[in-house]
Amino acid sequence: MRQICEHLEGLGHRRIGYASPFVALQDSQYASLVAALREEGRDLSPEWHFRVDPLDRRGCEVLVNRIKDAHAPPTALVCYNDWLAIAIIKAARELGLDIPGMLSITGYDDLYVASLLHCPLTTVRFSRKESARRIVDMLMRGSLTEPVTEVVETRLIVRESTREARE
């Protein structure tokens, strides 16, 4: 999330929202985003924390309309994963919200389809193979009696879904 925050802040985004299918307490990416923003001396406004499932078309439309109708909407939206970002981009396109002109969007996963969109998605790439290997190692050690944090190397893939803020 630090890479995403640095990228968006470098583009002048100060009002950053977050979309996820999970409640905040169950979402480690939310916690990482909040920590990265706090390092920059800012907070994530609870008003711009959206809980929406990528399969909930109506929920994505409600999210887009809230942004469109807001007095001071977020200029960027960080999504839990690429599927959610894609669903929100689709809803935005159908409802006339220009991506990235009015709202920059990022995902997480770097799914192949993310590069094929009408507006290719800025996202984070990580090694699924390395992640799977670490999970298997933890399972084989039988050390799952306490929470474990593993850090996997990531890389920001900048595409067309983000651009300078329109403050």
C-alpha cells in the first residue's frame, strides 16, 4: 500500500478513498493503507471507506453515485483487488464518471485482464508462487497457533487508470 500511496500522492491526490468487500477490522490491506497515509501525516476519511463486493453491481453503482454527487469527493480510490476495481470502473463508465479524469483507481493483484481494459488498471504485482510457497511452509511447520505476518515483495504497475489529481 505504501507504493500506491506514494504514487497517488506524487500525482497530487489528497482525498483518497478505499473500497473493499470486508469490514475494516478484517481487512489487512485497509490497515496497511491507513498506516501508509498516517506516515504522510494524513488519515483515511471514514466517509470514503466503501464496503462493496465486486459481484454486487448495484453496490458498485451506489458507490460511484456517492462519489459523483459529493461536494468534495475523493480524487483517487484504492481497491482491495483488481476484480473490485474492474467492477467499479465498469459502473463508473455506465454512469458517466470519467476514469481517470474525475477519479483515479488502483487495484491489487495484477490480473492479466487488468492490462486489457479500455482504461488499463494501475495495480500491484506480487508473486503468487512465492506467496503459496510461504503458506505451504507455514502449514508444514504447523505453526498456526498464533497470527503470522509474512511480507512478500510487491511492485507497482502504473497504467492509465491513474493520473494527476483534479483538485
